[in-house]
Amino acid sequence: MAFENEKMETMPVNELREYQLKMMKSVAKKVYENNAFYRRRFKEEGIKPDDIKTVEDISKLPFTYKKDLRDNYPYGLLSVPMESIVRWHLSSGTTGKPTAVAYTRKDIDTWATLIVRAMKAAGASADDVVQNAYGYGLFTGGLGFHYGAEKLGAKVIPVSTGNTQRQIEIMKDFEVTVITCTPSYAVFLAETMEKMGIDPEKDLNLRIGFIGAEPWSKKTRERIEDMLGLRAHGGGAYDHYGLSEMCGPGVGAECTAQEGLHIWGDHFYLEVIDPETKEPVGEGEKGVMVLTNFTKDAMPLIRYWIGDITIADFEPCSCGRTHPRLPQGILGRADDMVVVRGINVFPSQVEFVLMKFPELGEAWQMIVDRKGALDSLTVEVERKENVRVDDGLANRIKNELKAYLNVKADVVIREPNTLPRYEGKAKRVIDRREFE
């Protein structure tokens, strides 16, 4: 088992909490003294940094929301002088004003170090050849893994997204051992390999997949591992987690035990919050993930309301790491969730059911519409190539969805290669309802 920092990653839980308290006090003091937005918010809550006596006192601090980043765009949340900034990453701004995240040289190095930690946890080393198929540019995925893999000492091929056949040729020519991409693109790669007559187990050397940027199920993991030949070469597909507001990819990662995402507690303080009461949920209960960044230099955020739904486990992992884990990963986003006839439905729940049926392919989508006064949910999914499906399959899927989601869904089984493919994040939900 390889570690980036074994002492820190396996620190006894009581010592880790003492360390977190020290870091919590430090970052609260920093934003209070150097950022007008946080100083105003602290005063509104009637709290000063010195009022933090225990880690539980973090609940006295205000939440930070994405709206706050938009309202203070582009420079309003900086906690360092402008001359310290060496890079900006921006969101697309497709839903309004973009968000901007700043980095100092220290931030860039910390970010790369966290990627090294994630890669070592999954068994990667300096001997690996890494094909980085995340997008470069304003999106943090590509550059994050690029810098981290180079710091690890691995050989990096910065292919970015698209040009899939060329990507597969590069994998073969350069004996690539590690692929980084979204789960939907991993499936698309595998489908393209099959069309090209390439057997990943025999023709390629892929061993590890760093698969993320979308929620995905254990069943999807198993399929990706099988389709790309990862297990046959002694590795697997490993989840990772990140967001630009914290650093980018590197916030959390799976180890080889695959017992959930480790959220690195020496850099981030994890809370899981009830979206209605805004209070912490009980251990093992579902809620919205909230993170406080201890080590971000340019723009540390206090209690950042991420919107991802998860469940936390604070027991040490069998790998020896003691940091909190998300044993089920990310269950979905609060803003990806759709309400159908009063029932909350997440795309990850639908995928979990679909992946139980070996006759089905990887491409699917859910369509929400309104017929008269009632919502309707239709799940469209492709059958696998060269697989015949019987007339009762759609009904069996429908019954399984009803049992798991507690909501009725129509099921349409499409022919192979008829639903959209995505090189970036897959769009699973199409909501055609019109709300007045």
C-alpha cells in the first residue's frame, strides 16, 4: 500500500480532529482579516474566529453558496493580494454569471500533491504511462491530473477529450497503463474499441482508470473494469472527487480497497447537512455535502454548500487511512434531482437499476414530462449489440424501477447506438415539463 504522506493519512482520529481544529481556527482568522465578504458575514452571525473552541463550533460559521461566488465575481472572495495570483479557473456560466477560482503557486503545488495522493492510493506510480482524457482549459479536470501525474513522476499524454479512435491508437502505441476520463467516456471508449476489433485484455496495457466528474454506480464500475480489461491487468476503475471551488480534482479519492471516497481531512473539513433544517445529519444518513478548505491560499471557502448528495462514514478504512469516507460515493446532485409525483429521483438511482440487467447497454436517459396534471417518467435504454431481448424485459425493468424508486416509469428499449454519446459529462435527465 503506497501513501503520499503515510503519517498524515493514517493519523489517529483524535489527533486528526485536533489538527483540524488548529486549521479551522487558522482559516477562519485568515478570511476574517483579509476578506470583506467573510468579515461582514461573520459579524452578521455575531461570531469571531476566537469563538471557535472545538471542531463542532464550525456550525456557528455561515455557509458559503455558489451564488456568493457569482455575486462577488471576479475578485471579491480573494484573501491574498492580486500579485500573488498565478492562475484562474472559471465555470462555463451557462446558468448565469460564471464563478471564478484563483490559485497561488502554493495552491498549484498543493493541488498537484493531492492528485499524487489520489493516484498512489489507487496503486499508480512513476512507472505508469497516463493518458489524460479530461478536458483542459478553464475546466480543472485536465490540468489537475496533468500536474499531479507529472509530480508523481509518471509519463503523461495530454490527449484531452474527443478524437476517440486516435486515443485508442495512442493507448496501443505508447502502452498506456492509466486512463483518466468520465464514466460515460470510458464506456464510449470501450464501445469504439469493440468496433475497431481491439481486445483491451490482449491488445492494450490499461491497468487503472481514474473515473469521475459524474456520479456512477458500482455496477457501472464493474462493467468498465471488464470492458477495458483493467482487472485482467491487475488494477481497476477508481472513483475520485473534486470541484474547482476547493481546488479541482483531488478533494477525495478511492484506495485499492474500494470502500468509498476518502475525503482528505488534513485539507478539508467534511459536513453532511440536512437541506431543510441546515443541521448536520446523523452518521450514516443522507444529506448535502459541505466542505471547508483549510489549505487553499488564494481563496479559502468556509462551509461551502456543494449541492452533492452523499452519506459519510467516519470509521477508518481497511487500508489504514483514517480520514472520513463516502462509502457510496456521490449519490447525485441536489440540482440534478427531479421530483416526479412528489418523489425525489436521482439519475444514479436509475442507473443502479438498469445495470442489474446484463441485456442492456451503457447508454440511457430519463425523460420527465407532464401529461395533463400528472408527471410522467420515461426511461430509455439501449440493448446490447448481438443480444436478443424478450418481450417481457421492459416490464421487468419497469417493476424493478417501481420497487426501488417508489415511482412508476415507462421503459423503452432502444436499438444499439441510437441514444446520444458524450465525450464529456453525460446528460442523463431531459425535463420537458413547463412550470408556471
